[in-house]
Amino acid sequence: MSAPRAIVRHVRWTLAPNQEPDAEPQTYTMLCVVCGESSAAAEEWDAPQGWALSHSGRKPSHRTYRELTTRPWRTWMNS
């Protein structure tokens, strides 16, 4: 009976934003820090910005927001 054998190879990987044609789109969302409500995710900045301004108009004490950007990333082995 022979002992188990393994081959281990160390490789370097690269991590970068995914700009392939089939990559998911980058999206933007605004989150109200006061109440936790948020805009819908959008590929353009206008809709989340408009949501934040409207939200502050409806709730004047809600003036602190967090921008959430979702950017697709990918990895690959270096040759």
C-alpha cells in the first residue's frame, strides 16, 4: 500500500475591479444613518442622491447619510 501524495504549488493571485463585458454593474445606494432606511440600488448616482434629498425633506432631522457602492471584483492566477 502506498502513502497518499499531494502536490502543492504556490501561485500569486491578482484581485482587481471586474471590467469584463459580462461583469455585474457598479451600483450606488444612500443609507440614512438616523433611521436605517435606504434608497434602491442604482447604476447612476442621480436616483440615490434624489432619494436622500427627498428623505431629508420628509424628515428634516435626518441629515446624515452613508454612501454604499457595490463594485464587482474578480481574481485570477498570475502566470
